[in-house]
Amino acid sequence: MRPRLEVGSEAGRGRRSERPMRIDHLEYRAYSVDDDGHIAHSNVFVAANDDAAFEHARQFVNGHDVELWSRDRLVARLKNIRPSKLVGHE
């Protein structure tokens, strides 16, 4: 049986990914960062290039900022846009 490429989460597991990686694709990690600057969650995936990885990582901006990394290289920081509170008129 041929192994599949999968998207998964390895936050806090402390082990290296054993999934095969296509030679023409790179492994990326999207780290959700909480308000205190701590990693709340991570997502590991493969993409053809930085632009494709950036588009894929946009889905993880859900209440937290996201840092997108490829190995030891920071690719991008995606900011969570928090809606401003509406202020009533007096």
C-alpha cells in the first residue's frame, strides 16, 4: 500500500513527522499564536511554494494570529482582524 500525504496536527507531540514528502513540495507549519505570544495550535501541511502555503494557512486565522514557517524560515505572519466594538452615540 502506498503512503498518502496528509495534513495533520502535531502540537505538543515532540516528534518528527514520519509522513513522506513529495520532492516538488515543501513542508510548512502554521502556528496559531495566542494573545500572550504562546503557540495555541500547530498545523503541518505540504505546499508547492510559499504563495500556495500562504493561501492554505489563511484558514487557520480564526481568533488567533498565525505564523507560517518552512523549516527554520518565517514565511509570513497572518494577523487576526478583531472587529472593533461599536460605540453608541449619546
